[in-house]
Amino acid sequence: MDIFPFLNRIPCLRRWSPWLDLTKFVLVIAAIFWVLVRGTEKMGYNWQWYRVPQYILSFDNGTMVAGPLLKGLLITLQITGMSLVLALIFGLVTAVFRLSHSPLARGLARVYLELIRNTPLLVQILFMYFVLSPVLGISRFSSAVLALSLFEGAYASEIFRAGILSIHKGQWEAAHGLGLSIYHAYRYIILPQALRRILPSLTGQAISLIKDSALVSTIAIYDLTMQGRAIIAETYLTFELWFTIAGIYLLITLTLSILVNRIEGITRIEA
């Protein structure tokens, strides 16, 4: 149900749906924030927003210094970027395996999907770090990246598979008629068309990855969430810091959504 139907009648917002969604989201956040402020005031909570900026950026002798939250954000972006690349690779390979004529490839893909999608991500991260990490000899950071990429790759594989299956079989027949191998058919004909169709879904998966990356704080990786917890333990600025962290995550995901919408619009025009 749309709780702000009147916004759909504003022409400038209706022409570009991301801004409409952003406006609705901001209004919802503002309402929630107002309720929380009123509630905390009744609890006697003393808001101290003026102390928050120093944990993002500070100045030392005129030099700008990154605060712990900004340092944690950089770790989050590193983990997210590397995990996203690996997740897309795992997803594409798994989708191709599921569409393969080989029973072994289909079996491996099925085992991977059922194992990953039917267990919690938190359990997978802990298992990767405490069980497989000592065996494989990989670091805490690598364990987090591998766990996230395997988890998100399982869901991305279904997106890739749906995109490939949406391509008309005549495209395959044309590729075979030209004498192209399976690899070249995928590379030059099938995947370029499928990617345009699945780009919005892959964007949603990337946004989920950004949010899921907060779980790596459970294995003491000082990402954005872990840095926030450490600061809260020292300063007791609970609400201020959690709101700030949520705002940073929101800024990242909205930027990604708007960027992909622009790219999607450009590719649609070129098509």
C-alpha cells in the first residue's frame, strides 16, 4: 500500500521514479525520527549530536583527518567491492552450470545453492572464519569476503539464470547457425542481452550485499558497524551514532540505485 499517494500526482517526481521513492523514504524516516525523538525525550535521553562529526572527520593543525566511522566505511566499501565481483562470478558460473547438459555440473550447482540458501549468512561467516580459515590459511578479511560472495552469488545465480532463459531460443539458433561455440554464444549474443534485463535485479542484490556486510563485525573486522559499536561503548552516544551509521548506509545504497538507473536509461536509449 502506498502511504503517500498524493506524491504520485506531482509531475516532476512522477517523471523519475527514483526521486519519488527517495521522497517517500525521506518522509518515512522523518516520521520515524520524530517519534523516536519524542520517545527519547520522555525517557530523559540527552541528545548530543554535536559530538558526532569528530568521529567522521576531524582537523589536526589544519589537516583533515578521517575519523573512525570514515575508516570503517572504507573497510566496508573494500569488502563490498571485492565480494560483489566474486559474487557475480560465482553467480554466472552457477547459472551456466544449472543450464548445462552435464549431470555433474547441474548436481554441483544444486548442492551449492541448497547449502548456501538454506543456512543463515551469520552461520556461514562464523563457519568460514573459525573452521575453514585455519585450514585454508586465509585472513579474517578474506574469510569475510569469501563468505559474503558465496552467499550473494547463490542468489545472483538465479537472477542470471532467469535472464538467460528470457532470451528467445531463436538467438541460440542464430548463434549455432553462425558456427559459434557455447562460450562465444554466451559472450557475444546471450549475455549482453540478458544483462540489460537483469540489471535492476542485480542492483537490488548489490544493495543487499552492502547491508549484509555489516555482519562481518561479528568476527572483529572494524568495518562501519564495528567502529560504531566501539564508539558507542566508549561514549554512550547510542541513538546518535546508530542514526549516523544508518544514514551512511542509506547514502551509499541510494547513490548506487540512482547511478544504475542512469546507466539503465542510457542503455535503453542506445538500444
